Amino acid sequence: MEEPNFDLKDLIWILRRWAWLLVFGILFGSGLSLLINISIAPVYQATTKVLITRTGQFQLSDYTAQLSNLQLTQTYLQLLSTKTVLDIVSERTGIQIEPEDIKTQVIKDTQIIQIDIENSDPNQAALIANSMVEVLIEQNEVIQSGRYNSMEESLRLQKTQIEEEIQNIQRQIEQVSTQSLEQQKSWIEMQISSLQEEEDRLQQEIEEMGVVISLDERQLFDQKSARLDQVQSLLSLYQENYNDLLLTYGSPAQSTIDITNSQLTLLTTTQALYQQFYATVLKDLGTARLARMQNTPDVIQIEIASAPEDPIRPRILVNTIFGALAGFVLIAGIALLRETLDDTLKTPEDVERALGMPVIGFVAEMKHKKNNARDLLIANQPRSPSSDAFRSIHANLELASVQNPIHTILVTSPGTSEGKSTIAVNLAAIISQTGKRVALLDADLRHPQIHILLGLPNDAGISNLFGNHAEIQTVSQTRPDLPDLMIITSGSLPPNSVELLGSDKLRQILNGLQSLVDLVVIDSPPSFIADTQILVSKVDAVLFVIQPGHTHIKAAQNSTELFKRAGARIVGVVMNRIPRDRNYYYSS
């Protein structure tokens, strides 16, 4: 089969031919899409944006700062989808939140996170979006404060202890003049014991820390080491004073006044040392708080979510348009596929491309009067478009016979039910109306149709001429409305039509007819019947009848190939039974 070759004109014809189905596809696709979208609950989307910043990042290089910001933003992006955050937001809003209802993304080349919340209620969508930001800010505080809590707690504890020691020393200074030597000795021993216990505890904690890796561990290690130095300095001072007190305690010559002065000096020195420690702790505590502020990222809501007015889906108008487009594309695809797979002849271009022969006639579907279907169209409707179509065929045959006169012409078709007998009858009738004597011969000895189409008896016909028992005049018939048309029907059907048509007697019959008329029109069986293959070699010309959309290309090609091998002259093709409402087939 020859490959279909669609040009723009063919495509337009195809679309026009299938226009009603394309319209149905558009209406069906848009209607189905509309019904589906109406039945779907609308979904609203509320959007909020947060800015993630880090204080003190100016200390980093440009590349390092950029990389750090990217990692920081991605971290908070993941934090938003954690179960902890979702559970808190669900509990706070009273709305069950699913992960698929939340969409987060980092706006390109920024430190801004966009949070999109989808919900069937626009107000709930906005509430969830804003609650997400609130919980994110709270979780950020909780997570970041944990990094510095232990260090600040240790410094605050030291601050409290030093304050208590300073107050205690102040009370001792006020009471030292009234204390006895034994009371001063007991107080110093108690201070030494307390300092030794703290020294042992700090040394053990430092040893347990082992190798310090992280920044937080290093800061805690430095704090404990500094406190150990303070304790050891105080311990040394108290031990030295205790030794001096023991020497005095053992010497009765020493006056009580000297002992009191020595005690006051010790207390004053200790108080000054604790005040230095207190200043150092206050400085370290301020440094820790500053470090916490500088290294804690800020989460700032820069766009508050509001209740959306329109749903994001379903987009009824857009989806309906896409549904209509989908319906059109689907039907157009089916139409093109069917036309591509269709191997029938449909247009004159198809005939010329597949058979290499011109189309010399276009005959539309013939409509007969009701209850009188066998009336001859040419006789009853001489001015109809169909009558004009046969006159056009006759004119083209006249042109074809200018150099090679045509006295006998065979009308055949590649298959059955393509209207070849109707063409033969009406063509013979229209030519007879021009003043020429025409003989119409029914050579279809298998399924004759001439007598049926003309409403004539079939008692005697061409089959009687083969028996040498009848003359042409005795078997021929006429109609009153066509006096110049000699009609010879098939007669009784013989069992050996191939032998009869292949005999010399047929040549004699044709010669006898040519002596009586100007043109012999022969109706034959379809071209695939052996009778036709014999007849084409005995006539001057062959008229090939096809029905658009019904005649297959391969059948027509096989028929024309057989005719050419038999030496037949095919003068042209008649396209018959063209639908009157199908310009695709009939554009005249």
C-alpha cells in the first residue's frame, strides 16, 4: 500500500470531514473536565516568608559567609518539616497537619524561606502558616540557648558563690575584733577545708573532660581552669595565714592586738582577691552572653500570611480549557490515525498518485423518486447535477477519442457494489441523447443488472447470440424515452461464461453492433473476475469506476496492472457515489 502523504489541503479536508466529531470531542472534554473540577473540594494556599540572619558574620570571608548562610538556611528548611514542629503547630491551632500540606523553599540567591500552606479553609491556611513561623522562632530559641546554658549557668553559680564569700568576709571583718584566737583558728581551718574540697572537685571534673574538641567544651574547660587557679590562690593565702596563726598561738608573749591586726589583714586581702575574682566572672559572663547573641541566628517573619481569596486548585477555567484541548487532540489523533490506516481512494489526488490515471468524472449519490427507484435519472432529471456529471464524462471521452477513436468501451470496477452498472446505463443514455446511436450491452453473465436498472425483461439477450439461434435485432430492446439506445441484456445465465466471452463469437457480436451503432457501451463484472480480463482485450477503451472511501488502493492497483498486461487502454477513472455533503470527496 502506498504511504499516505497529507498536505495542508488534505489536513483541512480531514478536519472538515471530522468536524462534527471534533466538536463533540471538545464539548465532551470540556464538560467532563468541568464536572470533575466542580466535584473537587477547593484548596487554598497561604504564603509567609521568613528571613534567616546571623549576627557577626562580617568576621567571615565572603565565600565562607555565603557557604555558611546556605547551610544555615537549609538547616532551618529541614527544621520546618520535623515532627516536633508539626505536632506543636497542630496542638496550638487544633488542626491536624500533614507533611504534604506544607511546601517550603529557599528563594534563590537569598536567605529567605517561603512557606506555603494548603488547606480547604483559607483562614485555617493563614493561621497554620503564621503559627509555623511562631513555632520556628520558639524552637530556634530553645535549640540555640541550650548551647550556652551550661557555660552561663556555671558563671552565674561562680558569681553567686563569690558574692556570698565577699559578704561572709565582710561579716568576719566586722566580728574579728571580738573573736578569740581559738575562734579565728577554727574559721581559717573551715575555709581551708572548703577550698580543698572545691580544688579536688575541679581537678576531677577537668580530668573527666579528657580531650577538648568543640568550642563549647573549650570555653567550659577554660572556666573550670580559671576557677581552679582562684581556689589554689586562696588556699595558699589561707594556709600561709594559718601557719602564722599557729606560731602566734604557741607563743604566749604575742599580744592579742597583734593577732587581731594579722586577722584583719588576712580578711582584707582575701576580700580584695574575691573582688578581683568577681570582676573576672562578670566579664566572662558578659563575654558569654555576647557570644550567644552573635552566634544565635535570627528568624524574622518578613511577610505575614493572610487568608487567600481564590483557591489554587482546581483551576476550573484553565482545566476546562485543557479538557477541551485534550478532547480535540484525542479526536484529531483518532481521525488522523484512521485516515492514515485507511487504504481506500478518496480524492482525485489519491487516484493520480496511486494509479497514475486522470479522473474524468465525478458522480454524486443519485436520489430516485420514492416508489419509482428504477426510473432512469438521465431521462427523468435531465438538468440535474448528476446529468451534467455524465455529460462531462461524455465530453472527456470525446477528447480521448480524437486521435484514437473509441467504438467500444468497457465499464468495470475493482470490486462489487461500486456502481459500475449505473454508470454504464446513464453514460449510454446521455450519449444517445446527443443524436448518436448507442448500444448498451450487459456482459456481466454472473450478476446482470442492466435489465433491473432499466425495468426491462431478461428473457433473451447476449447469451442467445452465442448459440447462433438469434440475431442482434431480435434480442435488442429499447425504451420510449431513449429511442436511440439499443439495449441488449444478459439473457439466460450460462454455466460457462468464460468460454463464451473468450470465443470468436464475441468478436463477431461486437463487429455486428459496431455496424449498427456509433458506440457500444459494455457493462462487465468486477475486474477481479476472469470474464472482465477477457473482455478488456476485445474493446477499444476501458472506463474504470471507483467509489471514494470504498475502493481499496491495492485492489485498484492490481486491476490496472492486469489491464495493462492485457494491452487494455484505460481512458480514465470515474469517481462514483460521492456523498453530497462531503466536500472532502467532492469539491466541485
